[in-house]
Amino acid sequence: MQDYALTRDRVEHYFDRTATKAWEQLTQTEAKVSRIRQTVREGRDRMRTLMLSRLPEDMTGVRVLDAGCGTGAMTAELARRGAEVTAVDISPQLVGIAEDRLPAALRPQVRFHAGDMTDPALGRFDFVMAMDSLIYYRAADIGAILTNLGQRTKGGVIFTVAPRTPFLMTFWTLGKAFPRSDRSPVMIPHALADLRRHAPGVLRSVSRVSRGFYISECMEYRP
């Protein structure tokens, strides 16, 4: 998974050194942001709600991996339902923000970790949630990630990808024409059929969220 490792390192560099402040502001509900970023914030809120709707309301004792926890919004919602959450992100800076934001009453239910979301040492789970944390990877890498996580998950992996729409394909094609001097990662649009070729098991689309500049598709995977 050489491509995976290279992309993972690029994502870590970007979120841990370049975009930490912007991401912290975007995910802080009361902070003022531009109109474009507001649509992204609203789109992410809708997607989080959609993903959570795939899980039981009462998750007491249920083990969940929040793979790519970012600043911790999904982690907090899972813990409020009673889940035992392992929250992992490649960016130590974002993990630190997530820890600071988590209400004190929920902290006994959450274990934070800065590192690779595919690390087997994280343990076994009932569910995995991966919101917008796979959007920078190629189909073969996503298939390998799903296979890895699926082997250690009983209830399935709920994740998002950038869907292969005309708008996103144009954005992606133009992005490849310019050098990435800031080492910022570029999301890669995917079609369900392409992902199925790389992920042995049951892979299905749930629904798509489109709000301004935020376009993302929720999927479920079971080995």
C-alpha cells in the first residue's frame, strides 16, 4: 500500500501543519466563516446525521471506531448514545482539539489516539465510522482499508466518498494540472462500481449529501 502511505503522509502534513486553524474554525459552530465554508459546515452536519441514522439510538456498551475523528463531533455524538469510542486521527493537532472539546461527562467512554486508522492494535469493534477520511485515497487503497477494518468489525463500516459527479470530476481534473506546493491533498471522486471491484464483501450506497461546495456520498460495507 505504497500509494496509501504517501497519501496518508500528505493528509497528516496538511491537517497537522497547514489547515489546523481553518479546520478548527470550520468545525466550531459559533465561529463565523465565509458563505462558502458555511455550506461545507452545513453539509458536514447533514452527513453526520445521516451516518448516525444507520446506528442504534441506544449504543450502550457498543464499541465504535471513529476513523478520522478530526475535531471530534462524531465522537461526541457516539458517546452521547452510550458507545465506547476509540477516536483516531492521523493529525495529533486535531486529536488534541477533539479531546479539549469533548464534554467531561463523556470522557470515560472515549479513548483518543493519534495515528493510522488501520492499525490493528486499535482492536476490534462493532461498527466503524469514517466520515470524509477516505476521500483522498484511490479505489484500490479504499478497498484495502475496508478489508482491513472489516476483518475486525462485526456490524460494518459506514463511510463516505466523493461521488463521481461532473462537477467533482472537473474539479479533480483541473486540480491535477497544478503543482501541490502546499502538500494539500486532493479528494478523488469514485463510482460505486469501481469501489466494488476492490472491496470483497457487500458494499452499498446509502444516500448523498449535496450542500453548496460540500458533496459527499454515504456508503456501508460488510465483509
